[in-house]
Amino acid sequence: MDRKKLTSYFSLNERVPWLCPTCKSGMLEIIKPSLHKKITKQSHNILARYNGQWIPEEVEYRYSCLFRCGNHSCDEVISSSGVGYISIVGYEYNENEEYQNPVYDDHFYPKYFEPALNLVLIPDNCPASIQEPFKESFKLFFSSFGAAANNIRVAIEAFLTELKVPTEKNRKDGSLTFMSLHERINNIPQAYIEYKEMLKAIKWIGNSGSHNSNVKPKVEDVIDAYDLIEHILEDVYAPRRKRLSAIAARINNNKGPGK
């Protein structure tokens, strides 16, 4: 997972940093005529205080646009909307006045994509019960870190269910009662015990998004949760290490290439 891309922007003068969510191989390219931007009412009000003087740092946009997949065998179209700002991207030397003038460019930060980007690699063998809340988290990531974190929590609940971890426990009187996520993690099968602490860490981030917490998750917190669950899902449902170990064992047993 490329953490930097999850907090990136796009502009008309740089390569778009995101992969197509449909083919998962082509880079997105902005359809330039589709980009519409408007300065917000609040920015207009702030600029009015400067008596018509243009202050780039005070400008905020609302934008909408379309992207197209650069893989022409795919050619998917993706819509996006969000906010934009005017940023300094460099300086140019003014020979007459002997000082450097700032060079500005519009930088746009997405709030929504449709279809949603694939922010984390999900193995093909991963059950739909886990994939669905995970993908819902991708839809919400750019607009609500709390909601995105909450859906990651739902995904690990589903993961534990797939591992046959109970959702209920017995009371002293023999009746059944709800088992908390923390208790479920503590009851993870021994074969998956190595993921116990990682799941607890994801749970804490998920709790901050779903409970009435004074500490709300930040972008770095949600990305941390993505990093952890990506590792767990890859290890369980696309065990590259085990496959490579099997290849190494076969070669070593043969003491060379297969006969």
C-alpha cells in the first residue's frame, strides 16, 4: 500500500496518482474539459475584506470532474468531487526587480470517487462478507475518517466470523449473551494467534470511529488500520510466504530443478 497516494492531490499539470478501480492496472487520467471549479462563498467573503486584492492563499474551490482509465482496453470513467486550493509550486526569478515571484497551481483534494478507488489490495480469495464492508470503507475514506474506520471494524468482525469465532457466550445462568469484539479477538483460533495484537489495534481505531469518543481517528490512523488489515488478509487469503516456502522446499528436496 502506498500511504502517500492516500493523502495526495491532483492537478492539471501533474500525473494523477491513482489506479483505475476497475482494471486495477491503468493509471487514471483527468478528462480536462470535465473539470468544473467554483470559489466558495466563504472565500469570496474573505477576499472582499482585501478590497479586491487577489490573495491566493485565501481561495478554496469546490470541484467536480471525470477521470478516464489510461488502459485503453479498460477505458473506465470515474467521477470525482471535492475541494481545491491554490498552492505555491515554485518560484521564478524577476530580473527587473531582483526577487523571486511565487508560481501557483490549483491542487484538488478528492472527497468522493464513483466507483470508489481500491485503496488496499484485497486478495481474490477473501470472502465477500469481509470485502463488502472493506470496500464501503474505501467509499468513505476521503470524506469521513470516522465512518471509514467504523467499516474497517465491521470487516474484522466478519473476518472473525469466517474463522468460526463465536458471536455469543454463555451467561452463568446458561443463557446466551453478546460477545464483544475484544472478547472475540481473544478467542481467535490458535492457528491465527499471530494476528491477535494487530486485530486489537484495528479494533481501537475502529472504536474511535463508531463510538462516542472524544478522540476521532485522523487520516494516519485509518491508513495504519488499512496497513494492518492488508497484511492480515494477504497472509490468510493469499499466503505468498507459504507458497514461496513450498517452492523453496521442493527445490531443496530435489537438490536442484525438478526432474
